[in-house]
Amino acid sequence: MAQLTYKELFVDYDSAVEYKNLKVIPIRKKSAGSAGTPILSFGNAFRTRKITVSERGTASTENVHWLRVNNNSGQPVFIASGEVVLGGRQDRMVTKDTILQSLKEDQYIPVMCVEEGRWSDKEKKFVYASFANPKLRKVLDQSKNQILVWKEIYAQLDSSNINSPTLAYAAKKIDKKHILFSDEYQRYIGGRLNASDTAIVGFVCMTGDKIIGSDIFDDPALLKDQFESLLSGYIEQAINYGSPNRVTNEAVKIYLDQFLKDQESQETFLRKNGKIFRNNGKAFHITSY
């Protein structure tokens, strides 16, 4: 059974794109393989109204950690850990990867609060934001602890000198200066990687002397569908915590070797330093930190 390792993947160091504080190295599949059933990204399905997201029920706090999703699109929808939605009774972040089939009945996804200072009786309409930055995603994936998620958000708001009355993680993303800088990165990097390349299944990112992490998918169409949203989290981290890249390709290879050489080492490394999501027993999405 195919897995997301060097046997199937090619790290394209020669096609790396670098802009200011962020370097992105694309990862491709060696062969296309069968496309399979098309899967929509959460963001695309949300924005095109192919799914609806709402609170699970009343303002009782037992409903904080769940959201209702109705998928009547006729297609499966991939929802990733670390994706953020704004609105409802408070902003939320999805806590685990999942694929929701198109069904008539309600479905539910686990979430955590990323806006500690608001839990309103009245439910606002939810809107899709994007992926959170890898620093916050790492805390989420490694701890699954609401208090630690809040602590990381406090630290990020404080270090960015952003005042949010409701302690909302999204206050960083909607900051006008941040949006301006982020758009520059998206135009430069996205224009060179995502706009014209349909073969990329993932990428590894670095800033300063640190490798931020990587995301790799089994499906190139799914990555293309959510490329901008996923990249935005890495851009956010590079803007707020980064500097011009000093990481060598040799250092990147040493890092990737830890989990791309074979399935066994991948399991061992990502158990502590990332995650693996499988669909029908096959690695579908891997994340490393």
C-alpha cells in the first residue's frame, strides 16, 4: 500500500521559492497515480456554501467543543486539525483531521475555543478563516489541551502587541498591517508555486535558522484547493517570529529523512513531532513540526 515516503515522494529543492522571511520547498509525487474520488477542502466547501457550519445546540458550555456540519455537496469534504472558523458563540479551531461524507443527517466535528473572552447567547454566522500558524497547531496537536491553547494565544497576542478585548486569536489575522504583509507573501510564493503547478502534494517551510514544519497530502488537487489557506499559517509565523532564511538544503534533508525514509521511522517521529491522518488505511495527510 502506497505511503507518503521517499518511495513515492520527491523533494524539489531546485524549485524552492523564497520571499523575505520565508522559504518554501515543494514536495511532489514521483507518479500521478489514480485520482480517486474528488475531495473538497473545508475552506472551499465553506466559501461556496456546499456545507454549512453551526453551533451544536444551546449556549450550554457542554456545546463549546463541538460544531455541527451539514454536507449536502455530493462530495466528501476534508477538514484539518488547525483550521479556524470565526463567529458562532465564539471562534473555534478544529482539533483533528477528518473526512466528512455527503450525508443528509447532521455531522459533528471536535473543536477548541480560540477566543476565550466571548461566549455569547446569540449565535453569529460562522465564516471560514484559514489554518492557524504552526506554533499554535503544534500546541493543539501535541496537547489537545484547551488551557495550553489559550496560553499560546495569549503569548502570541502579547508578542505581536495586539490588543483583543475577547482574547481572539483571529485579532492577529485581521490586523491591517498583517494582512498587507501576508498578501505580499501570498502573491509572490503562491504565484510561483500554486498558480501554475498541479503536481505539488506538499511543502516544507523554514525561516531564520529554523525549519517551521511541513504538510504533505496524498492528493495534489486537495493541496491546490487549500494551498493559500494552508500557506497563510506559515506566512503568519514567518512575519511574526522569523527572519531571512539561513537553513541549508542539507539541514532540510536531515530533518525530512527522519520521517520520509520509511513508514516505520515516519510513525516513530510523527508520533511526537507531528501527526498522520489515514483514510482507508492509507496515509492521506502528514504534518511535521
